[in-house]
Amino acid sequence: MVKPKPQVLLDSVRKLTRRQATGPLTNILKKSHPADIAEVIKYLTDSEKKLVFGLINDPEKAADVLSELDISDSLHLLSGMTEEQISTILNEMSSDDAAELISNLPEEISARVLQLMEHEDQKDVEDLLQYDEKTAGRIMTTEFFALHEDTTAEDAMKAIRENSEAEMVFYIYVVDERNHLVGVVSLRQLVVVPPKTKLKDIMITDVISVATDTDQEEVARIVERYNFLAIPVVDERNHLMGIITVDDVIDVLREEATEDIMKMVGTKEEEFVYHDKVTRVARLRLPWLITNLFGGLVTGYLLWLFKVTIKDMLALITFVPVITGMGGNVGVQSSSIMVRGFATGKVNFGRVKQFLLREIMIGFLMGTICGIVVGLVGYVWHHNFTLGLVVGIAMMAAMTVAATMGTLVPTFFRKIHVDPAIASGPFVTTSNDIVGILIYLGTATLILRYFHMI
């Protein structure tokens, strides 16, 4: 069967929802893949989202759709449902996805939903909720496939056939009698050895695993580095607790990238959860805007302190936006490189000096070029060689210092165990505005006094 393309499916769903044609809409949803339904839901209005999701009568399919959606959309769709309906859907979800949703539900609702879930699913979710957010323990699934080291290849193949719905049967994790992780066997290895071969004779004993308290970003880096489809999670005694599959790693990478971008512009990912609550969104954005506000006031105060210099050469005002703007942009570029470098593991404290020297040279080179250009503009515009000299030198110095600060500030935050993403955007821009004004007007004062012009 040829499935409709997402855009065609979206257009069809929109037309049918406007007509309230629930019968044809239900038939379309039955034939559509959960990932396609989730993609369509993202582009619908809030009322349309609930209408479409409410027509998915199969709890397993509804669970698959929720697993494909962002947490904000998932919570919105669950908000109008009873605890019984929510628990029925969560019973069909993998334990890690169910735990994420329950942890974000209001406390009184989440407690009731947990009580209504099937006992085995309830226990799995409760076990995951004991781990801190954004750790391997929270995002792992407990529905994995593991066999004892004395199991033969023949018995292992039989077990795989009986447990075909288990997560990631491409890897068979091997444990001893105390559930210690002792090895791993690929499905490929299993099918080419004699039937009576024991797993302990063909397993790889040097297993790369992560601890339950490992940060999810580090987990993503390990999976990316070794190109794994899944990675086992163990406790402090090397007991196999669960596995993290590549689809969960992709979600982590997307989530962390979104979080970094949000922090860099002075807000938080919760904006998507509270998208319809204006006051909550405003409260998320205000702290960094207040920082910018005070930074602007400090910049204005510096202009006032240098009023004598400005009064004697009013044309200096012309280039204030250029100096501050260019410095801010260079600082954000450098800090963004450092933030992303730390996040991906391409930058560490051992390489900071190398990156710092590189950014200083880049800032100096760009500052020199821009300084020459703006200096010539100042000279031609105002017919004043001294002004052109001031602006050119200040531009070169401001851009070099901005690149330096853009490198050092994220490094400092990383050193004190604060997410360096908050060092970008408003913070770096504001600080570079202040430093840029000091350099510009300070340079102007020194040069003008040297030429006895003030």
C-alpha cells in the first residue's frame, strides 16, 4: 500500500477536521503510520490536535504517536483525558517514555495514573523515576534482552523467537548468575556458530557500558563515537539495569541542542510547555532581558562619563552602534563555538589554550580589516583623520577583546560546573557592549589628548 506523503496527509486531515468528518478522518488515521500522524499533529491548532488524537481508538497506536511528539504536545493532548484513559495509553508505551510523561504531569494526576497502570508497567516506571532527570537511568528502557552466559546458540535463537518484541535484539547481552553484565553477542555471531556453542565462548567481554547516573549528553557522545544501536546501563556493582537505544539518543541530541539554543537567547525549553500562558513565558524571558537592560544603562552611564570627549568631537557618536554591534557579534560567534565544542566533546580544558590563541588571532585579523574599513569611512565622511584613526584602532581592539571574552567566559562557566550556554547571547553581548564603549571612548580620549584636541 502506498502511503500518502506527510503534506498530502496534513492537507487531508485539515479539510476533514474543518468539516468535522470524523468517520473518514478515523479511517485515514487507521491507515497512517504513528510517526506520520505525529508529524501532522505538530502543525494543527490546539483544538484540531485534540480532535485528531481523540479519534485514535487503538491505545498502542496512540502511545506510539505520543512517543514521537515533543513533551509539550504530549502533555497538551493528555490534558483533557481522564486518569483511566491516560494509564491505558501509558501501559502500551516503553517504560522510559512513560516515565518522562508521568514526571511532567501534575503531581496529583501522575500519582493516580501510576496507581491505575498495570503492576509490571507501574513498577518499571517507578524504578526509572528514582533516577535523576537527564541521566542514563531515567532514559533507559528496562524491556531489554539478556541471556545467561551458559546458554547455547540454539537456545538463544529460540529465546529470541519467543521474545521478538523485546527492544534491540540485534545485541544479546550476556549476564552471569548474579545478573552482572559479562559480555555481548551480536545476532550475526549467533547465526554463524554451531548450535551447541555457549554464549560465553563467543561473547565480547570488553563491553562498553554507562552507569545509571551518567549524564545523558555523555551517553549520546559515547553512542555517537562507537556507532552503537544500543548501549547497556549498569549500576555501581555492574548489574545490568537496562539499555538505551539509538532512538532515545537522537531524542537526547535534539533536546540538548534545543536547550542550548534556548539558553543562548535567554529563555528556557519550558516555553513550549507554557506556550499558551503569556505571563509564564514572560517570566522565563525576563531575567536575561533585565540583564540586557542594566547593561544598556551602564553603557549609557559610560557615555555620560565621557561627555567631555564626545562634546569636543560629536562625530564620535556616529560610530557607537558600529563598535558595540561588531564587538557583540564577534563575542557571540566565539562563545557559540566554545559552547558547541564543549557540548560535543570537541573542546576540553586541555585544548582551551589552543582555541583561545586561535580566537585571538581571528579576532585581531577581522578587527584589523573592519578597523581599516570603518576608519576610512570615518575619514571620508567627517573629513577628519584623527576620527578615522580613533575608530579604526578601537574597532580592532574591541573585536579582539570580544573574541577573547567569547572564548574565556564559556570556559569559566564550564569550570564552575554551570552550563556554558548561558554565557552566550545576552550575557556576552551585554558585556561586550560595555567593554566596547570603554575601549572606544578611552581610545578617543587618549588620542585626542595626544593631539591636544581636548
